[in-house]
Amino acid sequence: MRFNPYNSKSNVKKPIGYRFLAVGIAVNVATGLALTMPTPAFANSQNQQQIQSSHQIINLSKAVTMTLESHPELKALVAKEAVWQGNIEQAGIGERPQIGLMIEDALGTGEHSALKSMQSTLTYSWLLQQEQIDGRVNAAKKQASAVIVEQKIKALDLSAMVAKQFVEILIKQERLKLNQLAVSQAQEVVDAIAKRVKAGKSSNVEMRLAQAELVRRNLAVEDLEHELKASHYQLSSLWGKPQVELKLTGNLMLKPEIPSVESQLNKLKQIPQIQKFVNEQRIAQSQMELTRIEAKPQWQFTAGLRRYEATNDFGLVAGISIPWGSENSNAGTIAALRAKQDVLASQQQALMQKLDAQLYVLLQEMAHSHHVIETIQAQIIPELETALTEAGQAFDIGKLNYNQWSDIRRELLSAQNQLLDAYQSLHLQHIEIQRLTGVSISDSE
């Protein structure tokens, strides 16, 4: 009896290229990366549902939300924002007015002995400093706004990190299913060759080769199981609760559309990385204004009441103090800040050019990944499936040896893994484009 591990009558399903991609990602330009609910590929299902019920089910939105809520780097930025709120409050406090008491012509000799000729003056002095206070508060607010930009950048980076790890785990889950199927098929090959050996149609050499192949396939499954445990732990550690009992949901078969180059390049101007440079230039401008204000002389007024003991009279006193000197005492600081603005403008332009090129390359790579996926699905895998069917028939009648038959099976498995690689590249490229263009990564079901 002829044995074909990919025959429709076999207990093992034929490895059509699409069948292994049971979890994945869809794209919505308005909301960013979105994960759909899963359609399990090898659903056997009551047993799997019992196992999964003990796992924590995670979609991308939940993973991103938990990370942004609890990641220590974001918490540090929130605390940093509170620091700047304190700095703003402190900047609004000026120098305190002064109350002075002066005693003259007392405890001397002659007419000024004892207190009979004493003059006492009680004064109240204050600075005209509101302009300086406003300048300091404005400068502190501009610097505080930089923390908000940092938060946006960090949130985008963390979201992209979560999404990339999420996709990698989904890919590994599919590789595990693919390798588990390969183990099942390798076992059937061993069983079939054992029957042929007994019938004298195959040699013990072929039997040993088939058994070695079965061992290799089992090792590949074990490797992926260990990798998945490590990846689950690494992902969940981002929200501070590392664990390996996770169940991720999504659909890798849904391919993100390729956005237009023009629309993505326009988004670059509004991304937080560029806004950071714009904000730093505004900070430098506010510091220049503060420096000019602080260089101006601060007038000090004094008013008070004087008591004349000799005549038992009172009199009012008043005064003004104006610092003397040039208002250009901070000219060097102003020149340095103006030069800093020029440096920031050049750095912003350099970053724009770098991101422009990086974004264009990613869009081209994304288009290539689309092409690779379509080619493997439509041309390579169907041809290899047909070749494997024909090879099984040829092996059965002795026209093909075991090694040739095994090579074709490996080629098909390699093509299916290559298809997973292409899907992984496509989604990772899309995630990076979203990070570069400042698009939030969220879930849309």
C-alpha cells in the first residue's frame, strides 16, 4: 500500500501555506496597528480550550495599555513632570520685601546721651520684579513642556517594542504548530518505512534516516517551546508582572496596506522627535528673553516712618535705589543661546533627512514583503505540494530514494517557514513605520 503523508486520506492535514497562519495583524491607518480575534488553525478543541482557560488571554491593546500604565521609565517621566510643576511654582515666588528698623543719635554723649535725641526709622522696602517673575515662570513652563514630549516619545517607543515582541511571539506560535505537524508527519513516515522494511521494499538505512529526521523534528519543537516561554516572560516583564502563562490573540494573515509615501512624509513633521527640537528652540528663546529681562536694573523702593524723640514728632521717609551699569551684562549668554537655536535647527533638519530616508526604505521593504508573501503563497508552496505528492508516488514504486523524497519535504517546510518570515517582516516594518510617524498602536476589533 502506497503511503503519502500529505494525502487527503491521511490523518495529517496537507500543509497548505495559508493553514499555519492562525494569528495575526490588521491595519487601520486611523487607529494604528490592530489585532483581530484568532481563528485557531489546528483546533482540536476541547483540550486546547481547557489549557487556554488557565492562561491569561492578552491582545495587543491590553499588552500596550498595561505596559504604559506600569513601565518604570514612564513612571519616572511622570515624576519628572511633578518636579517641573514644583519648579514653576517656585519660579513665581519673588524676593521678599524687607522691613527695617534704624536707630540714630542714641546712647551717645552730651545732647545725644541716653534716648533724648534719638531718631528711630521704620522702613518697608520692595523690588519691582514682576517682569522678572513672569519671565522665570514662562521659561520654567517651556522647560516643563519638554517632559510632555519625552513622555510621548517614550510611549511610542514602548508601544512599538510591545507590538514587535507580540508579533514575534505570534510567529513563534505558528512555527511551533508547523513543527508539531512536521513531527506527526515524520512519525507516519517512520511507521510507513517500518512496514516497507518488513515487506522487504526498504532498507534499514532508510529506517534509520527516517528515525533521525523524527528526532530532529522533536528537537525543533522543544527549542520553540523554550523560546516561547522566554518570549512570554520577556513580554510580560514590560508591565512588571513577568509570567509564562500567556495566550496571545491575533491574525497574521491580514496584511497591512502599504500607505502612500506622501502621506507618511507629511506625518514626519508632526512627530514628537521633531517637536522635541522645536520645543527646545522655544526653550532657548524663552531663556533669551529671561536673560534680557534679568539684565534690566531692578528698582527698589523704600518707604517708612521716622520718630524724633527730642521734639516728640514723626516724619515720613522714602527712597529709591536704581542699579547702575550697562544692560548688556548678559550679552554673552544671549549670544550662546542664539547659537544654540541655530544648532537645534540644523539638528532638526538632519533628523528630518534621516527619517525621510528611513521611512522611504521601510515603505519599499513593506512592498517587497507583500510581493514575497504573494509569490510564496501562489507559486512556490503549491508547486512544492504537487512535487511532494508526485515524489511520494515515485518513492512508492522505487523510482525515488528516501533522501530525495525527504529533501522535497524539507523544501516544503522551508517554504512555509519562509512565508512566516515574510509575514513577520511585513508586520515589523509596519510597526516601525507607525513608530516613526507617531501613529498610536492600539486594538480595533
